[in-house]
Amino acid sequence: MWQFENLARIYNINWGTGGDDGAMYFFHCWGCGTLVPTQTSQPLLRVYCAECKETVPQKLDEDRRLYSEVRARLMLDRALSILERQDAHMYEYREPAQVIAEKIAGDPGAFDSAHEMIAAMELVRNSVRAKIHPSVGSYRPDFLLPAKKVVLEVDGYMHKHSKLRDSDRDIKMRRKLGPEWEVVRIPTKYIEQNAKMLVKAIDELAAYKRKARKQHSGIVPAWYSDRDAEFWEDVLYGKR
Ligand SMILES: [Zn+2]
């Protein structure tokens, strides 16, 4: 093969063996550049030598791990910046932030967003124990608060899932967890504006849903949702 090593600097050298037409072609390893014999003259995939076939995926895995770590750390910084914009007493969040930093050091994918991190810090700050992304049947809600019997979801803007009425998902999760559980959805908009009211809002919203359910034989009537906007304004701006 040594004599072809030099010759094969010209691509597509015919080695005379292999391939459908009995030809062998040489291509530079995509990783390190050494010449690799192939049986096709037009590779549709990148060609790698035996060594790179092993090391390239390892390096990619390492890069993915580094990327998710950096991403999680930047997410935490963003979460703290959001808190700084809402007149939060930042030193109340120092310990909670350390708890989150520790969590993401071991599990960089633990949180999906800065808003989830803020919610987690609020829960820590208020000593509310929570499970993050637990399995509930086939669902993975954001948080489970066992002491409050609340499933907490941190949602995008007030889309339909932010409504108070039960979605299919809520019904299935409550079936798994038990009728005393409530699913509480907090729109990210409010976490962005007034995070320190989160735990109070969870309590009020869960109580509100439980009361509605009691009055309406176990379901939260759809028209309760019409009160959403008002409800949120009241709870999150301290009017309740
Ligand atoms: Zn190589």
C-alpha cells in the first residue's frame, strides 16, 4: 500500500481491487487527513480512518457536554439578571442560586429555561421542597410540590394551557397523583415581572381551583378561566 500513499494524493486513484468495478479509491480522512481506501469514487458520507472513527464521536460527546454546561450556567445568569430587574433583594437569592448552580453542575439539563430556574430559586428561598421534572405517567411536569400536593408548570404567555380549567394532560396527571392534587400553571410573564409572589400565587391558585372543584362536583368550570387575567393581576401584584 505504501506506494499508493504517495500516488493517492491525486484523488480517485484506481487501486485495482475492491468496489463494484474492482476499483479502490482513496480519500483523506475528514478528521486527520490520512488517506483512507474506500470502495466508492463519490462518498456521500465523510470518510474517517479507523482511529478517527473512534475519537471523533468521543470528542463530539465531550463538546455536547461542555455546551450544555455552559448553556446552563448562562441560563442561571439570565435568571439572576431577570430578578435584578424586579427590585428583588438579591442576597435573598444568593443561597438559592448556589443550590441551582450545584444542581446544574451535576445535571446541566435539569432546567429548560431561565424562568424555571427562577421558579426553583423561589421554591428554595421559601423552603418548599420540589421534585424537578418528575415522571407522572407519561408526562414530565416542571415541578412536583408534594407538601402542597401541587404540580407546578411554568408556562409561556397566557396560551390555552395557562387557563384554569383542566386540560387532558391535567386530568391524566391528577388521575395518576390523586384527586387532592392540583395542576397550577404560572405564566412566565409573571415570573418575569414579580417572581417573589410565586409561592403565594401557587397557594392561592391551588386553593381557588380546589374551591371551584368542590362547588362544581369535581371539575373546574370553563368559565372560571375567564377570570384568569384578573386573578393573576390580583395575586401577583398583592391585591389578594
Ligand atoms: Zn483520521
